[in-house]
Amino acid sequence: MSLVSLPAVYDGNQIRLLEIAPVHGPYRVLVTFLEPVDTQTTARETPRFWSSFGAWQDDRPVEATLRDIHDARRSKPEPPAL
């Protein structure tokens, strides 16, 4: 299996994963400390982060939404003539 990285926070006593681990059972892990966490900012931004989930509401089929996205990215409405 290849290496899997997950975000986590160390509170001084425990390491808490911020995502569900995609593995089960005992595993060897490597812990890398990246930077200190500003708990004031993190606590303040967490509700805003979670409230953004499910923000997209559209009753149209997925294909219609994808078609709109592709059409908006096209520089010309018709493909170039060869």
C-alpha cells in the first residue's frame, strides 16, 4: 500500500485526525509536526467551514450542470474547423 497522509491536530497530549482514516487495524505511522495551530483562529473558522458544506443547491440533473460548466469554459461556441 502507498503512503497515506491525513490532516491532524496535536493538542499537547493526543493526536486527533481531522478526516476518517481509509485503513483499518493496526498500522505503523509517521508523525510530522508542520506548524503551531492558532486555536483562536481555528475555533473561529470551524463553524464557517462546516456551514459551507451542502451549500450547492440545484434541482437540475448532474448532466445539465456539467454541460453549463463546460459551456462556460469554452472560448468559442463552436470547435475550430479542421
